[in-house]
Amino acid sequence: MTSKQARSIETNQIDIHNDLTKLVARHQEMQFAKPIASHTQKAFDRVLSFLDGWQADVIIDACCGVGESTLKIANKFPNAKVIGIDKSIARLDKHASYAELNKSHYKEQSTIISNNNYILVQADLIDFWRLLNSTLNNVENAPKWQVTQQFILYPNPYPKKAQIGKRWYASAIFPYLLNVCPTLELRSNWKLYLQECLIAANHYGLNGDISEIQINKLGKDSFSLNGLDEAFTPFERKYLESGQTCFKLVIRPEGVDK
Ligand SMILES: C[S@@+](CC[C@H](N)C(=O)[O-])C[C@H]1O[C@@H](n2cnc3c(N)ncnc32)[C@H](O)[C@@H]1O
């Protein structure tokens, strides 16, 4: 399949799922019993070493895939440390070639690329968010850094009706994810995914806005640097090139600046 032929969402769900609010409410009280997988514990320990001594902002790029977005976020926020997390080693292993591609673009534009403010780790996000949550809530030994933003760009949509429990906002990890940091940007080519996530966020007293990803006349979305590349991630590129519309949901608790 070439990038121009990316399939659009195929779903048997045309409206907000009937079980959504029930599921979200049920998960608010749930505790995990399953032990943390050892590979995620190791990845988390690497992240803690990376953040050792750090006393400022940390940004999470969840489901980072090849980490192209992680690199772009790290460049946009040079005073923060950015953590890209994905469970697929096959995707993470492709990071170097994406980084090289971006680097040569940036060089042409004489833009400084920061190499030392991000890290990519292979981990299961369910366990990773649990670990982050307990680290941040450790009153006796709280870290000096704080998570100020999270990105989830093009998560697997699980579009079949029966798969609702696998979508991040309808799964048991959602309260942990929000507790780590409720300032969240979620992108998808399935608007219903974002609409449902917003309803789930409303359940926790959070609000947000859904908008279309706008590519302006120079071919750049507001997130891109110097108009070098209109797409934020490979999946976004694939969808845009095939003529699909992509959307973003931005959840920002009251009082947090744009
Ligand atoms: C559709 S891809 C999007 C990748 C990237 N954000 C992009 O836009 O190009 C979804 C990614 O989520 C990752 N993923 C799914 N479930 C995960 C989990 N439980 N923990 C970590 N990564 C996960 C997959 O490995 C995959 O790379």
C-alpha cells in the first residue's frame, strides 16, 4: 500500500457508543492488580535516570511510533525534556532515519536541532502511566520535574463497536493518564474517537476543543517548524496525502495558557 492509498476508518459505530459513560464511570474507581511488566519497569528506570537532577518541564509523547513527533516536540520546547514511548521496537528502530531526514531539513533552514532533550523508550503505556502516576504522587520523594503536556498522536482507533474498551479514554488507564497530566493533545483521522474522548474528559471536569488540522497556504500546520513539513507524524502524513481529514482534540485545564 502506498502512502496515497491510506485506508480511511471502517467502523460499525456511527455515533457515540452507548456504553461510553458507563465504562468511564466504572474505571474511575478501578485499581490495577496486574504486576508491572519487567521491560516497562526497566524502560521507566532509564527515563528516571534521564531525568535525574532535572527540575523543569517534561512532555510525554505517547504512542510515538518512529519518534518523529518526539523530535519535533523536543525542538519546539528546548527547555523541556521529552519522553517518547511506544511498545513497538520495529517502529522505534526506524527513528534514526526519520531523525536524519528532519536534521537535514533543519540544517538547510539553519535551525538548531537539539539532540539531548528527548529520549525514546520501548514500553507498554498501561504500565508506564501507572509508574509515572505513582512516582508523581510519592509525597515523601516527589520528583523536582513536572509533566506539563502529553501528546497522543494517531493512537490505534479500535473502531469496531465491540472494541470500545481498548480505546484509551474508555480503558482503565484513563484516570491514571489524566492524573499524570490533563493537558493533552490527541490527534486522529476518526473524529468520533476525539468526540468520545472529550465526553470522557468532561466526566473528570475537563473541557477541550476539537478542530480540523489546518494546513495553511505554505503547507504547514501550526505545529510545524519553519514550514519544513506539513505533517506532524508519519501517520498524519499518510492520511493527509490520501486526502483524508485529520482532527485534533486539545484538552487544557482552566488556567493553563495556550
Ligand atoms: C497508529 S500508530 C501511530 C504512531 C505515531 N504516533 C504516528 O502518528 O506516526 C499507533 C502506535 O501506538 C503504539 N501503541 C499501541 N498500544 C500501545 C501500548 N499499550 N503501549 C505503547 N505503545 C502502544 C503502537 O505500537 C503504534 O506505534
